[in-house]
Amino acid sequence: MIIFKNIQKIYPPDVDALKDVNLHIKPKEFVSIVGRSGTGKTTMMKIMTAEERPTKGQIIIGGWDITNIRPRDIPILRRQIGVVFQDFKLLGKKTVFENIQFALEVCGVDATRSREVIPQVLKIVGLTGKEDRYPIQLSGGEQQRVAIARSLVHRPKILIADEPTGNLDSINSREIVDLLLKINEFGTTVVLVSHNREVINSISKRVVALDNGTIISDQKVGKYIL
Amino acid sequence: MVLSSFLRIFKFAWQSFWRNIWLSIATITIIVLAFISINSLIIIKLVTDTAINVIKDKVDISLYFRPDVTESQVQEVQSYLTSLTQVKDITYVSQADALENFKRLHRQDSVIISSLDELDSNPIGATLQVQAKNIEDYPAIMEVLNNSKYSGLIIDKNFDDHQLYITKIKNFSDNFNKIGLITSLIFLFVAALIVFNTIRVAIYTHRSEIAIMKLVGASNWFIRSPFLMEAIFYGIIACLISIAAVYPILNFIQPYVSNFFLTEQYSITNQFNQYFWEIFGLELVAIILLNIISSLIAIRRYLKV
Ligand SMILES: Nc1ncnc2c1ncn2[C@@H]1O[C@H](COP(=O)(O)OP(=O)(O)OP(=O)(O)O)[C@@H](O)[C@H]1O
Ligand SMILES: [Mg+2]
């Protein structure tokens, strides 16, 4: 599903963010990526969504070599990858419903189809009934669930979560991780970046540890090391 | 689909317009100033061209013949002059007509009228009014005439040299054009800069929406087009305002123009209206192009997709 082949990333002029990363993630896998701050985890995410180009190597997503993707093809790639971040990235002036609708609307999906899809994704994340609230009227965990709902509208094959629990307490973090596991069970490949030892240790899935731009361990049922 | 995306883009431009209303007003004002400056150039050009034509039409040479010169001799001179390439038109005023004109001119003066009546022959000769094709040709026509065998038949030649006026008008119009052109170019340049900046600010204002649009896979054109539309929008509004502004300006200068031409018949507004579509059509196209270019530069620089 996701193949990193000898990926190197140098941010100009000389930041060596990734050095020769090789990683193969299979369809429907749930992979956690752990590592200290500044070791290149976010850089890996950005390479998968074509926000950054690798300096060297090859990156393949779902059989599609996106190493030298044309700018106009990037939107097509991004509709197949759901992304969530630590800071939710919701629009404060829009309600839950409108925030999700926005993601559909800007991809040219009409209102009728939106009204079908939005209740479905809200149900998955367990926010049915809260569609008219504004982000500020929701807890952090609920806001993150809105962001996850939004990332699901195009039925992505891959969901990338970069520190989704970074701003949440342990109960909310647990709920978000459970939600990601549930989404994974539906057949979506999930890549989770996390600092949270407790979270990683409770998942019992594959863990890839990154240090200083290189993969230092890759365990099938891993624990948080370092 | 096309309609709904057009509506979306339009709605976005409209909201963006209100969101930074003072910036929008500044942007539109500077474009309107550019238009007014250009339109002033056009108006001055129209007025001075008309003025020069009016003066050129008024210029002619009057040839006054001796009273004893016969009609056939005058006609010989007329056909000789007609054969000259520089001559456009000749009006023949017969002795009788010339006398009538003279009498009409002096009808208040009973002494002149009565002494004319006492004469048994017509003391006033025939006249030929010669119009040249070009105002520059008059000296040449005079020259030819002076060297011809007919020069003895003519008592007087009357040539008002309007060249001076024409030169003055041309100088005025040339100088005005120079200043006006520079001013217009400066305004256009500033307008382009301000449009660039306004679009940059609009991109900044919408940065969270843009980030999310990119994230969820909105197409590049979908993200960019509203900003382009916003820039076009400013051009259209500014063009409409400058159309509304031009007529008061025309009405304001109309009395001065009438005064200059000594006629109420010439309407600067009517003349301007003849070129309405050329002027505003071109200006609209030009400003839209200019705004597209400066907003595209802003989009390229600040809206990385
Ligand atoms: N746009 C950029 N330009 C230059 N250097 C960058 C850029 N983005 C990241 N870096 C550098 O690349 C390295 C890896 O950054 P990255 O964001 O991938 O780390 P990370 O593992 O996600 O860290 P964290 O856990 O703190 O989020 C860091 O040294 C960072 O300073
Ligand atoms: Mg990071």
C-alpha cells in the first residue's frame, strides 16, 4: 500500500531530515511511527501526501509512484488519503456539519450527496446529534473526531494521523485510538504518529521507530522504545 | 455544475470584498483614478482634434478681383486653380452677389447705401474663396498665383494665418498627452501593485480554508480561481464607477468647450459616446488582464498548492 524506497529528504540548505528510509506498509495494516522530536516523522507524512518531494529514492502509494507527481495530480492523491493532525484544523466559523460539508464541497461534491455522506461519517465517529455545534462548543476529543470524520468523506484507503492525541488527555486519547482501530477494522490502512508511550503500548500493532532520520526498529507487535 | 461553481466563485469574491472592505475601496479607488486619468487624455484628444478641424475648415484665401474683370476671366482663374492638386474647393461669388453681401453688411449705414445707389456701375469685384486640402498648402497656392499671368486681375488677397492657433493647440495637446500618459502609467502601475497586495492579503485571510482545501484534495484551480475572480471583480466595479464618473466630468467641461468653439452645437458628451464601447470595452479588457496578471503573480508566490 505504501512503499518508501531509499527515501532521503534534505530540507534546503542542509537539514538531513530523512536518511535512506525503507518501509513497506501493506494494505489494511495499522502502523505506528514513534521517535523523538525532530527525527523526521512529520516529514514522512508530508512525503506520503506529496506536500514534500523526496530528495532521493522512490515513494509509491497504492501502486502509484508519486515520487515525481505532477501538481495537478496531487488533489487526486489527497482524496485517497485521509489526514488528521494534532491541531484538528477545523474552521471555527463553521459548524460540525459545515466543516465536513466544506471538505466535500471543495472537491465538487453536490449538496445532495453531502447530506448522504455526512450522517454516515458522523455515525462512525460517534458524533450524531452534534452536527450544529461549533468547534468551540466541543471537547478536544470531539473536535478531533470531527477532523477524523472529515478525513473519511472520500472513503480513503489510507488514513494518516500525525500526533492526533497530542492535545488530548489520556481518556480522550484512548477514545481516538479506539476510533482509529475501528476505522482500520473497516479496511483502511492507518499510519499513526505518536509520542504517547501509553497509547502505543496499548495498541499491540506494528511499531516503527525512527531516530535521526533512520528507522532503528520495526516490530510486528511493538512497544514504545527509546 | 458550471453554474454552481461560478456562483461559488462569485460568492467568494463578494465575501472577500466585504471582509477587507477598506482595502477593497482603496483598490477600486486607485483603478478608478487610473481610468479617470486615461479618460481625461481621451477627452482632451477628442476636443483638440475637433478644434483643429474646425479651425482648418474656417481657413481659406479670398481673392478679390478688380471690378472690371469679367465673369469669364474669373472663371478662367477658377478653372486654373481647380487644376492645382492642393486645392480642395473653390467658391465663386459673382459681382452681383458680392454687392448684395456688401449692402447687407452695411445696411445700417445709409450714407454708404445711398452713395452705392448713385453709382451706375458695380464697384465691387467678384470673389473666389479657395480652400486647400491641407492647411500647409496655402503658401504654395499663393506662390503659384502670384507668379501666374492672373496676378494682375486681383486687387487683394486675404489669408488669415490660423497656423499659429493650430500650433498652439497641438502644443497644448502634446504636452497634456505627455503628462497624462505618465500619470496614467503611474496610476496603472500602482493599481497593479495594490491589486497584487490585496490578493496577497485575501490569501492570508483565507489561509486556514486554503490549508484545509489542500488537505482534502480540492483541485488547484478550485483553490485559485476565487482569488482571480476577486481581482477581476475589482476591475469590473472600477470600470462601472469610472463610466458613472465620466459624464459629470464631460458636463463640467462642456461650457468651456462651447465657449471655445463659439457654438452650442458641439456636444463633447455626444462625441465621447460615439466611442463609448471602444473606450470602455478596451479599458475593461485591459484592466481585467492587468488584474489577472498581478493576482496570478500573488497566487504563484503566496498560494503554494
Ligand atoms: N520546511 C522545513 N524546512 C527546513 N527544515 C525542516 C522543515 N520541516 C522540518 N524540518 C526539519 O527536519 C527535521 C525533521 O522534522 P519533522 O517535522 O519531520 O520532525 P518530527 O519527527 O515530526 O518532529 P516532532 O515530533 O517534533 O513533530 C527537523 O530537524 C526539522 O527542524
Ligand atoms: Mg511532527
